[in-house]
Amino acid sequence: MDEDKKISRKQNIGYCIVALLLFAVLLFPLYWIFVTSLKTEQEIFQIPPTFWPHILNDASYKAQLQSGDFNMFRSFANSLIIAISSMLIAIVLAVPASYGIAKYNFKGKKAIILGFLVTQMLPVSVLLTPLFIMFKNMHLYNTFWSTILADATIGIPFSVLILKNYFASIPRELEEAAYIDGCNRFTAFIRVLIPIAKQGVIVCGIFSFLYAWGDLAYGMTFIIDQEKRPITAGIFNFMGQYGTKWSYLTAFAVVTIIPVALIFIFMQKYIISGMTSGAVKG
Amino acid sequence: MKKVLATLMTTALTASLLMGCGSNAATSGNNGEATEETAVSTESAESTESASAETGSASGDVTIWYYWETEGHQAALNKIIDDYNASQEGVKVEAKYVPFADFKKQLSIGASADELPDLVILDNPDHASYAAMGIFADITGKFDVSNYYDGPVNSCTLDGKLYGVPFGSNCLCLFYNEDMLKEAGCEVPTTWDELQDVAAKCTTDTRPGLAFCSLQNEEGTFNFLPWVWSTGSTSYEINSDGGIKALNFVKGLVDSGAMTKEAINWTQGDTMNQFISGNLAMMINGTWQVPTMREEVPDLNWNVAMIPQDTQQASGLGGENYAVIAGGNEDGAIDFLKYATSDETCLYMMNTMGYISADKTLAAGQFDGDPVYQIFVDEMEYAQARGPLPEWPDVSDAISLAFNEVMTGGSTPEDAAAKAQATIDSIVGQ
Amino acid sequence: MGKMKKFFQYDNIGYLFVLPAFAYMLFFVGYPIVSNIILSFQDVTLKTLKADTKAFVGFQNYIELFQQDHVLMTSLWNTLFFTVACLLFQFVIGFALAVFFNKNFKIAKPIRGLLMMPWMIPITVTALIFKFMFGTDVGIINYFLQGLGLISNNIDWLTNPKTAMIAVVIANIWIGIPFNMILISTGLTTIPKELYESASIDGANKFHLFTKITLPLLKPTIESVLILGFIYTFKVYDLIYVMTSGGPVNSTQVLSTYSYKLSFELFKYSKGAAVANILFVILFIISLIYLKYVYSEEEA
């Protein structure tokens, strides 16, 4: 793969410079809130703005550790539990479904695809009340499950629609070879097709995780106890509480982003290999 | 395409079957709840008869929803709850914080799903809406509110019945930075003209002279209406000489730069933060900010005054009410309420939170020797309530749209007023 | 039993794979769809919410919305503008970045990976970041624009009805670029390199390679990206709710925020449901067109 196409040293440097410029421009907002969080309130409102803190101020971070009523670490853990569970549900259900759609020509397939598309179209205000009533009757109100199940409804159709393309691109011969080796349809699906579509599964997993991770409305509606709510609800409350006190707000934002960034950097190897390893190495 | 349709039909059928199940469940749930409600109402009828005699019989858990994000307020509420729980065996009270931005939604969804707490502490202009929804218990005759200010009591009342008890009140005043006014050589303004003049003189390159929360929501309406009332017009008369005059006045402030336009994105808390950071010379804000300001900036030279007037004094009446949820643990909630509204507990809450008691006698003696609070108590005499009207959210929405249109320059005061009036008339029916 | 076995041979076995996911969605989303449609034909306000029977009013809510409610038309137009503007820029920038980072230079992969960050951050936080950067007097965006000489006076981005929409569009583009980039990147890797090589040997230039090989082979990916992008952008909620709440003066009010406002702030449940249905119907028609298009393609 890496030997596919050699590029010259000169080109390499040129590309790298452009890449770094793009990087700087696109990720500037993140840098900006990071330095803002380290400034004093006066320096934040200083004109012209300073591009690094002239007086290092860590009071905004300390204040967050001290203020007792909202525990950031717990809400971060809540978000993790919710997002991972919801991702698992989405993947377990979406992988077979997308395979079924891609590889079999059963009646009503188009309608089912349409059905999956349709489920993504509802504005959040539509789902809140009916789901609330359902979760209450199922005794799931005010538990992680309510939000997990609701968040999975975003990840499933998305994953189905993306993954069906992956499965469709796998040559039929591969599957047939598996039958000759003694697999039936289900074992062939699990042993041969899923490993080949691994990259797609990983990407869908990431997206499903992120949809659940970023959700605000469900977490705030179906969970009433502050100690069970996800981190997005925490930030939203925090904004209501501190309004335009930007040193506090940006510090909170940074603390929310740092763990995400760490997970991401740690996982990056898998994400990138999932994205770029050749589709079919058959 | 035919196939698609056929499958769609099947899907729809299945869905309607599912729906059928759902609505059956809901109906049976409703029935159950209806019986429960009847039971409760007979019960409450009985307890009204012997209201004063037996209050110790209440038991069970009582959940309270409230929306104060200020830590001091939360601590005060939790303290009286702890004291109450320790004082008796039967009832165990627990408070849950529901963010303000979420409070209305949570109550209205909770109402459709019968998943509500037993007691809520809510913003008084919303009280009538929920009372009309039927989620509050009628507690007429269980609390003596005759010594309370009229405004707060009216906000708990619908069709002559009492659906809540005033928690405490606050009102708006003019806050000013004494040093900045002195620097600009200004006296404290008392009329609109003076306010316009002082605000302009205190405006510098880096800070505006004046701001008040002008969000396009209830908070903004609360801060805007005193200007209308000060002309003698009512909340329902926006397209009147007074209403248009008020809109023109606000427009003048913004257009001249004396008031910052950013205020349409500021909550009252934001406005206070700007003021204590020295980014504002004057602001309109409420009683409840005083404890925070004293704690955060003890050295800042600030003071309060009555809101400058046009033809008459006016201020906005804010505050919360307690309301007992119908069909919940009503007895337990009422028992706690008796405790919470007793003179001593009430006074503790009011003083800690920087609120003015809704009880006139308590209020009169509440802030002896505190000049800042005394001005608020004086201003209370002129504080007007919003509503009470079940459709108040609609009226408020029309008003806040009007002043936002004017402040952003999207509409002339006359056009905005006419549009708002059309909406208001369609709601209030002239 | 025999019949059963026969049914699940060949293609019908596909049902078994699809069923769990489909049932899940039907249960959790199908019911809300139906209940929302019913609600929109009733007259449920705060006074009738707890009533046992709710009056059926036919299309009255819709008629009133279209005839009397100018905010609806504003929201409709805003939603369309927001969606088209976001989609256009996200897609073009995302596509360009995907092609660029598909080149085999040293730091391509780690940088592309890091560019995913905007997508990973909860939208609530993104909204906060942009609200800060779009501040009038101390916002960094005004500072840059002044520095570049593009503006002479600070723009009051979020408090001016004329510019607030642009600000939320920019924030949403920032979120959407990685989404487009990663999906197109993955799509690009599925194109066999040999195709390019043999075409180059045949003398095709870069433009031809792009239009004759890349675009046609990426078509399924592009379709999915655009249709999903359209749906997610069209029903945007969190970002606008946190950044502007639909203001100032409804200039960023979109269908989803307006529906939310009607239902949960003004307690006009049926009107709120009707607005949501209008949004839903528009998306539904668009996906029907999309499906029909894909369908006829496959037939051909």
C-alpha cells in the first residue's frame, strides 16, 4: 500500500506545509478556547487580543474542581457508559441488517431502506414526548437505558445506510468460497464478511458513539437526576449558570474536550487503519 | 414502486397496531389515574374540613423540583429540607434541581406522562398556565395568604381558587456604579430623560452606559415591561401611545450606543457579571443578585435606585411560587409547605437568598438598616405582576418579539407594536 | 415447517438479517411518528392536555400555520437556506480535503486523523466556542477580519438578524467538514489504484482521471454522504438552540427549533407537532426522490 505511489521529496515537503496550514486554520477554534481558559477575565476582554496568556490563570480550572454540586468526572463516565452501550446496540443490529440489504433481493427492500431513512428525519421535539411516555411505561425513565435506547435510534439507520455499501462492494466469489469451505450463510457472514467489512464497521462504530456522545436533548429529557446525566447536559447547565463568564466556560469546554482528544489520539491508529486498509485483500 | 407502496402499507399497519397498544395502555393508565384523582379529591375535601387539626398524619416521600442554579440558593433549600426531615418521622423530602431552560419542558412532558414530582417551586408568570393544565392541586383554605402582597397571591390564583403559595418575591431596580457616575459628573437618574442622558455620558469606547437583559423570552419581557407600565399602559396595550413610547425609548438608548445591543443575548446573570466586571455603568436587575454581588466584589462601589420613570413608578414583580401537584403525595407536600412557609423558616430562606418575603409583615421587618434592600422593599410597592393568564407565554412571546425587532432595527416601534397587538388581541380577545 | 423452510431460502433469508434492526426502529421511532401525526390533527394545548378526549380538527393546525403564522414561513426559508449553504461548503471542502489527504505524503494520516476533532466534540461545546468567537467587541473573528482589512467596523454577528444566520452556518460547516472528509476518504480507498495507473498509461490527464474514474466510482458514497448530510442538517437543533435559540427576531429560527418552541415553551402541542410534520414531509419527499433515482439507476 505504501509503495503504491512514490512522491518526490520536494512534493512531500510541499504537501506537508499545506497540510499543516490546513490543520492550523481548521483547529484554531480549539486552540483559541484553550488559551482563553488560561487567561484572566480582564485579558480575555483585552483589545487587541493576546494569542497566549500573558498572565497564566488557572483559577478557572481550580474553581471547577472545588465547586461541589456538579461532578465533571461522573458525568463524563455517564456519557461514556451511554455512548458505548448505544454504539454496541447500533452495531449489533446494523451490521446484519446492512448485510441483508446489500446481499439479498427480498421483497420490499426499497421500502425498508426508505424506512431506515425516514426514521432519521424526525426533529427531536417529535420524539421527546412519545418516547418519554414509552420509557416511563417500561420503567426506564431516569435510567441510563432510556438515553442509550434513544441514542441508538440515530446510530442504527446511519450505520445501515453506510455499511450496505461496504457489503455490496464485497465480491460474491468470496462468499461462495466460504460455502465451499463448509460455512452456511450465518457462519460465512460472521467469519468472512464481517472481517472484510471491518473498516466500515469501525467507522460506523465511531459515528454511532459520537452521535450518542453529542446528544443533549435525550439526556436532558429522559434523565432527571443530575448525577446520572451526560456531560453535554452538564455543559448546558454550566452555560446557564455562568453566562458570559468566559474564563469559566472555556475551561469547562477544555476539560470536556481533553478526554475526548486523549481517547481519540489513543484510538487513532485503529481509526486510521480501519479507514484506509485496502477494501478487499482477497 | 408498487412494491414499495405495499410494504409501506404493511409498515403503517404494523405501526398503527403498535400505536393501538400504546393508546390502550395510555387509556387504562388514564382511567387508573382518574380514579386516583377522585380518591385524592375526596380525601382533600375531608382534610379541608379538619385542616388545622391534623397535619401530623402525612407520610411518604415528597420530591420537589426547583431551578435555582445559584449555589447559595440550593444550599438554603437543602438546609430547610434537612431540618424538616429531622423534625418528623413520616415525610421524607428530597429536592431535585431542574435547569431553568428545561423546567417548562420537563413539567409539560411530565404532565402528559403522569411523571411529576409532588411539589414544584416555579416562576410565577408560568403558574397560571400549569394551573389551567390541571396539574396543580387546589389548596384553597389550607394556607392563610391574607397578609401577603396581592401580586404574588394573584399569580397563584385561577378562577378564584388558590393553586399555590407564594415562595418569595423580588423586583427590579436600577443598579449603578457610583465611581463611574461620579467620574462622568452625573447624578442618579430618576426620569427617562435623565437616564438617557446619564447613560450617554457614562458610555465610553470600552463600555456602554446601560444594559438590561433583553432576551427574546420571558426574562427579556420581565425587564422590558416596566418601561411600558411606567407610561401608564398595561401589558396588553402595546400598540398604545405608552407602548410605542416605551419601544421608542429603548430604541433611542440602543441607537445612541448608550445601551449595548449585546444585551439581547444576555441573561440577567450575564448582565450582572458584566456590571461587576466593570463593563457597565448601570443596569436594571433584580433583588436576588445582591448577595452574589456583595460576595464576589465587596470592593465595588455600587448602589441601587428606583427605576427611572416616565409618568409613574413601575417595576417588574418576580419571584417563585410553591405549587402542590395534584395526584402526588399531596398531604406530605402540604405538610412540608406548612413548615417552609412558617415565619422562621421563610425568613431564613428570604434572607439567605436575597428575596423579599411575600408576607407584608415579614417583609417590613426583613431588612432593617440595609439601605440597598430598603430601596427594593420600597420599589415592591410599584412592582406589577405579569398575567396571571394561562396564555401568558404567548403574550410574553409577542412582547419580547416586538422589542427585539425594534432593538435590532428590523422594525419601527409602530410596526412592531401593531404586530404584537394583533397577536395579543387574538389571545386575550380584546 | 416445510413451508417455513422454503420461505427462508435464497433471498428471503435477508429478512432474518434485517428484522432485528427494523423492529427496533419501528418500536422506538415508528410509534412517535404515528402519534405525532395524530397529535397534529387534534387541538391539544395546555388546557386540553389532560382531557380524556381530544378534539379532531383536521387540517386546521396546518391551515392556520400557513395562513397566519409568518414565523413558519421564516423558519421554512431559514431551514432551506441553512441546509443548502452548509451542505454545499461542507461537501466541497470535505471532498477537497479527502482528495488532498489521500496523497501519500508523510504526515497525511495523523493530520487527517486530528482534523476529525471538530466532529468529536459535543455540539453543545462547539456552539459555545463559536458563540465566543463571534462576539461583537472582543470576538476573535471580528479581530481577524479587521486585521485583514475586510471590515472596518465590528460586525455584531449574533445580535444582528442579518448576520446571525451566517454565523450559525459557519459553525455548522466547521462541524460537518470532517463528516464529509472521512466518508469520502473511506470511499476513495475502495477505488483500486490499478485503474488510475492503466488510465494514466492511456494518456488521461488528472482532470479526466477525476471525472472518469473517481467521481463515477465514488457515486454511491457521494449519494449517501449528501442524503445523510441533508437529513442531519435539515433537522439541525442543538447548535442553533444553544447559539441563538432561534433569535434575534427569529432570524435563525428553523423548523426544528420552532417546533420545539411551540410545543415546550408556548404549550401549543398540536401546532408544534404540525411544524415537525412539515419538516418530516419535506425530508420524506426528498428521500423518495433519492430512492427512486437510485432504484432506476440499478434497474438500468
